[in-house]
Amino acid sequence: MMSEAKAFSALQLGIAAAKEGNHDLARRLLLEATKFDENNRESWLWLATVARSEAERETFLKYAANAQTREVVKVPEKNGHAHANGHAEGNVHQHGVMTAVVTPAATETKTAVSPAVETVSAPARTEAPAHVAWRCPICAAPAGEPMQQCPSCHAIVTLTKVDDILQNEEVDQAKIQAAIERYRLELSQSGDVRLHYKLALAHLNLKEIVQSIIHLNEAIRLQPNKPVLRKLVDLLRQKQISQNANRVTVPPQPKVESKQGIVLVVDDSPTIRKAVSIILEKEGYEVVTAADGVQALSKLNSPTSELVGQMPDLILLDITMPHMDGYQVCKIIKGNNETKGVPVVMLSGKDGFFNKVRGRMVGSTEYITKPCNPQTLINAVKKHSKKQLA
């Protein structure tokens, strides 16, 4: 009984993860379910939907075909609908009892399952189910047919339709932001290039062009043989330039001006961010922090961030960060008309000549090796801060 309970729990959690689009987690849970019950066809069929390759998919389907037929679940009929774990593939009325066979086919997309799934032997059915033919690449909401605009989050889901996306004012920002957080977490665990496409599309639907370009550039780095991506990045850069030129200046919020200036500290280490903030705040600087390059670029381009539409007087930028290193961030900063004049001092744990040269090539002003002496840091900030130079 204990193994049956564990198998059922792992199966249900695995199915839920598959529906959410978390294929790696779904695969682990479903494989765990087969350890407890290797004859459960449902586990093998769901595994086929999250297989990592066609060969693996074929293997899972063979196991499903050889597994014992899942026991038919009989539940009382109510208003003409079956209630067998929420899914009914087919139904036959027998003296007021509806016979329901549970399979993933009614809830998974056709594109996620190879045609071979449909050839696996299954109990006869009298009526074809309503299949899910499509899922939104952002929020994963299902639909009966492929859509240009998601009926749930209202995003435009074709990445190349840039004008339609930027003109769309119907998006559910909360749903898209939730999807972004989920995909960022998955990206940190898997590095799957497909997640960069999804994140680029999601950010673009939120009108976050810079973040979209960042993920497209990562996709280009991982798949350099796709010239259409480079054309798309060029188009987005033109849109960004045009958007910046037409942007209405937001009046800055009333605030006490710092004595020395504003410094943006970008480092994935909370300890480093805290230590640098303490050192500079004692010297009279206002410090704004960012945990990675994407967050830093977002704060530089958002009038609602702590910078309230202002540019910092200096940026302290770590080189080694996840998803996007300091060189890439610096190159974007220096390539943007609004931020190119901000001095960038790069921080690194390596004191290498090549690293210093590379930093200079992307536009950095100085290169400091970590851990740095507090006075060295203060001197560099005072030397290169725009406010000090003014």
C-alpha cells in the first residue's frame, strides 16, 4: 500500500510539472513513479511527452505498450460527465455508470507527443476527445488550436511580429511576469537555449526591449547559425533607439540629492554588494544595487526604479555573473545613447592582463581586482565619478 501511495503521489506531481512546462522535474518524478509501479501505462505515456530525445520517446512508448492495461475506473455518472481524476479519454454508458479511462492525451499538446503515442493500444472509445492542440509559449495556457494571441495572458506569441507586440496593450502583466520568474529559475538549472527564446518573447510583450535583446543575444551565442535572430536584434535596437527618442521625460521624484553622487553596484554576491555599499555610503555616495546584468539594465532603463529616471554617476560592474557577464553588460551600456556617458569600473577576482584589455575594449574606465582595499575603491570612484569630474 505504501508503494502504491508513493507511486500515485509521484505520478500526480509529475503530471502537474509536465502541464506547467517543467519537463526536467516532470521526468524525474515520473521515473520515480515507474520505480514503484512499472506497469502503469499512464506514467510511461506522460514520460513520452517530456522525453529528451526521439530515441528516449520511442523507449517510453514501448514500455507503455508492454505495460498492463490500466484498470478501468468506474465512477457514478453525474450530469453526463465523467469524474475520473478529472480526465476522461473515452466513455461508455453502462446502466447509469460511466466507464472512464485516464490518459494524458486529453491534456497534453499534440506537438509535445509524437504520432506514435496514438498507435499505442488503448481501450475502444466511442467519441474522440477534445485535444489540446496548442499551449502559450509564455504562460502555458492551453487552446484547441494554434493562436496568434494567447487567450489567457493576451500576449502576442510570434517573436517576429515586433510591431504587433509593442502595440498590444492587452497583456496580463502579472501572468507574464510570473512566467519570466519561472523561466529564469529553469534557465539557471538547465541552460536550455529554448528558454532564452521564451524569455525574449515574454520581455518583449512587457515592452522591455533591452531584456529581450539580451536573451536573443544569448540565443545567438548558443546557436550562431541563425541569421534571422541577428536581423531581429537589429530591428529591436532600432525600435529601442526610436522609443528613447520619443520618450516623454518623467519628472524626477523629489529626493535629497547625495553629496558625492549615485553609484550603481552590480554584483551577484550579496556580500560584495553590502560591503561596497557600506564603504561608499560612509563617503556620502548614494548606492543602488543590482544582482545581475539584466537587473542592472532594467534599472537603468526604468523611470520607476530607485534611480527614478536619473543616470548614475558611476557603475561598479562585476565581470563574472550568471547568464550574462560584465563585458556583455558594459558593451550594451556603452552602445546606448542614454547610458554611454556613464563611467564603468569593472570588478574581477582575476588580475589578468587579458581581462583588463578586454574591459577597455568594451568601454570600461578602470579595472579593480577583488577583494579590493576600501581606500582603493574609494579613490577609483572619486577619480571617475561624473559628479566629481563635473
